[in-house]
Amino acid sequence: MSAVEEQLFQRFGREFPKGSILFREGEPGRDMFVIQSGKVHIAKTVGDVEKILTTLGGGEFFGEMSILNNRPRSATAVCAEDCRLIVIDPRTFETMIRSSAEIALRMIKKLATRLQAADDQIENLLLRDGSARVVHFLLKEAERGESAAGGRRVEVPPADLPARVGVEPATVDEVVGKLVKAQLAVAGPSGFTVPDLGRLAHFLEFLRMKAQFGDIA
């Protein structure tokens, strides 16, 4: 950690153990957070199920919407690991934005990325077939993921996939098994590698057509 980062942590930083609930959906919000180390789950209740929307790591920020629009928290934030976080109040946030065009631009770009991710999540929720939801999620995450040896990375552990897509673990395991067997994805402890985005997109379209027309004699 650089000297500047350490000074920032000394002034605004706090440490939170794994499992700490930073805020809950529906609560009033007065602070935003920047992750110096560790990971944080952002989750939202859909019906009776709490779904993990995303997992954020070092350098990411969250909680800014309650500062920007002065509305209750739209999701719940939980420490997935021990975390070191910078906690920024509204006055400090406004000062940062006004004094640095670079910070403002970075935030705009990040918010635009999150808006696209939100659109993808809405599209996913509209899929009635659980198998299609799993494949759709992996495809969209791979499209945003980094290139790696053998394809595009999806940094979501298989164990977290049911909560991310709101599908029963047994269904997720079955779909992942089919994808691996068909060489449409490679599964590992920390996530997936998608060798060919086009082939996975074609398989998703097949599942959509099957769900739509499968019952027609």
C-alpha cells in the first residue's frame, strides 16, 4: 500500500471482519465506501430470495447512490472477506468531485458500466427458464470479463452461482455440467473460462427457443 493510501486510510478508513453487514436494503444512507482490500457482496431481495447482484474487490466503490439521490439503500452490502474500507461522508464526497475532474470521470464511467450490468440483470430476471438464466449470466459476465488463456474469464466461483442467478443449486450444477461437457465453459474453484462467446450465445438462443416453443406438438 502506498503512503498516500495509508494516509487516506488513517483519516477515513475502518476495518470490518468477514460477515459484517455494512448496510441493509431500505435503510437511509449517509456514507459511501471504497474498498482498499477484501471483497464485498452487494445483494438485493427478489421476492423471498436474497440474490447476490455482484461481488466487489479492491479499488471498487459502492453506496454512492444514497449520497447522490438522498434515497434509502437500494441493496444490502456484506463483507465477503475481512475488509479495509474508506468511509466517505457526503461533504467529503462533494469536495472530491468538485476538486478532481479525474475522479468525477472515473465515477461516471463506473456508473455507466453498472447501468449496463443492471440492464443485463433485468433481462436475466425476465427469463423463465432456469437453465437459460444460468447461461445468460455466464455469457454477459464473460463479455465484460478479461481475456485469459483459453478464453474470457468469469470471476464468480461456481458455489456463488445459485445466489447470483436465483436458481436452485441442483439446476445450476446440471447446467454447468452440460456446459463443461460440451466445452462451452471450463469451471474452476474461483470461476469460469468461456472459450468461445459465439458458441455460448448460440446455446443461449437454443434454450430460449426451446422454452418458447418446446411445448408445441
